[in-house]
Amino acid sequence: MRLALIFATAAALTTLTACSQPAADKAPAAPVEARTLAGVDLDQPLRVLGTEPFWAVEISPAGLTYSGVDRPAQKAANPGPALQGTVATWTTETEAKTPLVVTLTATDCSDGMSDRTYPLTARVEIGGETLTGCAAAVAAIEKAGESGRVE
């Protein structure tokens, strides 16, 4: 009986010791690195815009929406940007199967109509048309005045 009690106590201690050991097979999660270009977080909503003709592309996690004066709005999935140095490119297709490529470059840009300076220069290719303009975070554009740097 005494031997059975010793074995039961040893088994209980072994179980408790095993439960209190930290799990060695769990690696800590790697931190997610922010995708930025010219200090602009590319994972937040962005606005790409141009003049003559007036047009815009809204980029959000949900998708890209191209619109323009006298042009129907076109929506596309957001595949995320491909980053290469100082350039970020979104390559997708609208719901109407029209190719859409948005390229942002980390160089200052003026839209030609306002006295604003944007942190990104933009080129948009949609169908057979190529448009040039500027880009920044939506929040930065909304808080900027009519002149000065959009930050």
C-alpha cells in the first residue's frame, strides 16, 4: 500500500511539473511591418487625384474606386501594393474587366490647381488611357488647408 502511495505521488508531481513548463514549440508572432512610401502608410485609405480632366482613385482595404467627370465609377479589388524602392504599384482589374494600374512614386507633387504639395506623384493607367496626378492619405488631405504641404 505504501509503495502504491509513493507511485501515485510521483505520478502527480510529474504531471504538475509538465503542466507548468512553458511551451517550447510556440514562437512569438513576427511583428507586421508597415508598408510606407514617403512617410505615407499605404495600408490606410489613400486618395489619388488629377486635373484636366478631373479624376480620382480612392484606395481602401476594401478596394479601388476610379471616378471622373463624365465618366462612370469603376470598382476593383485591392490586391495590395507591390513595393520596389520608392515606387508602389497596384495592378488590378475593374468589375467591367478593364485593366487598372495605379503607380505612386515618392516625389513631391503639385496638382496644378491648388497651392498644395502632395507627398506622392501618381500615374493611373485605365483601359488605354494614362493619367497623371498626385496622392496622399485621405485623412491628410481632409485636414490640409487650400495651400501648403499635405502631411
